[in-house]
Amino acid sequence: MKLLWSIMIVLILLLQVRLWVGEGSFAQVWGLENAIAEQREENAELAVRNERLYAEVRNLRGEKGAVEERARMNLGLIRNDETFFLVVEQ
């Protein structure tokens, strides 16, 4: 009878070790859940950024003034009938 109890205790201990340390253990599951949560947060931030970029693309495709404004701000667009003044502060 003692041999049976000894075998049962050893089996229970082996199962506990696997539960806490082995593959699929609580520690591994908690780590994976944290990684999934971080990835979801990053995906949400990227989705917001993508939506802003899509809105900007729609604006540039739809309005001619938006393209001209972008060219003026970023590329220094000047029309033929305009005069360019550069104000330099001391």
C-alpha cells in the first residue's frame, strides 16, 4: 500500500512540475497573454495612424487645393504670377 501511495505522490509531483514549469505552463501562458496584449495595443496605434494616412490620401485625391497647399508647404511652389519674398530675421 505504501508503494502505491509513493507512486501516486511521485505522479502528482510530476504533473505539478509540468503545470508550473513545462511547456504550456502557467508562466508561459501568462507571458503569451502579455505579449498578445502588447501586440493588440501596438496594432490599435498603427490602425489609428493608418486611418490618418488614408484620410490624407483621400483628401489629396479629392481636392486640387490640397495638392497645391502640400506643394507650397513642402516643396516651395511659386506660381509664375507670384512674387516670392524671403524675410530673414537677425
